[in-house]
Amino acid sequence: MIMKHNSSCSDLQMACDPLLKEISFGIAEGRQVQEMKEMAKAAGQSFPGFTPPEGETQEQVKERVKEFLEKMLQQMGSEHWRDRGKDEHASSPEISPVEGKADDGVRAVPVHALVVTHGAYMCVAVHYFVEELRCFLPQGVDKANMFSVGPNTGLCRFILTLKKEDDAFKLSGTRCVFLNRGDHVKM
């Protein structure tokens, strides 16, 4: 609906991907957080990271994150890569200032993708970006809350830099512009 009535997005196509679905909470699906905490305690485990019976593990979700990222990189690379030398990298643009505006950090970035997903899934994705892909973080990021579920409709912005190797596109860099931002929702 937003894309349909937004003049700057009128030509965009929306694609749904099941790899972005929320974590399956198994028998705890639809239950209150407090009930999940009690289940974790009864199982002798801590709540963050607890997998309810028949639920999806953090590792299974991470595999979905990796599969989606690979799929997105190949699609964006094939659709937007300019004729470059075989081993040439896409230039890594300078991050524009973070000033609370919609285009914070991406004014010089030539290709954008808006990925919409769920909070628990995004926690796993951020964890993967930071710990395994060695994503650069902005100064002053709250590392204590970096891997917590963000606010409802929270925004995270990452800049991904590609390189082309053997007719495939690979990630050559990741940089975080901001995490779990909620200032776009004003009440």
C-alpha cells in the first residue's frame, strides 16, 4: 500500500520471500513472552536463545539469513552490476551523515533494497552480520542492547559492498549505519 501511493516508489516491484518469515516458536507459538521465559526456566535454559519444543533453532534461522543474503546479492549484482573488470570491486561509498532523515547513510549508495522482516529474525541477522561477517558498527552503538529485539517497526540499515568473482557476486564488506532505530514512528 505504501509503495502504491508513494510517487518515488511507484515503479518498484514487491517480492515476498519465505526465507524472511519470523522464527517458528513451535509449541510456544502465539504465547506470551512470560510463558516462554517460564518454559526456558523449566528446561534449565536462559530465555534469550531458548528453543521451545518443535521450534526453530537460532542456527536454523541463521541458515535462512545466509540463504536470503546470498540470493539477494546474486539478484542485485546481476541486475545492477556495471561492466567492470573481472576482479574489480564495487566502490564503497562514503556514509552520509545520520541526522534522523529517511536517507541517512545512503545518499551516495547507488542501489538500495528495503528488506522487511520480523524482530527475532532480525536479531539473528544482526548477530550474523556483526559476529561472522565482521560488520563495521557506527560509533556510539549500544553494544549491550545490540542483539536485543528492536522496537516495533524498528529500523536497521546496512551497506553491503559487492565484488564479482568467477561470474558470481560476493560480499566484500558490510557496514552498519544504525541499529534498532525507532525515531521514524512519532506518536
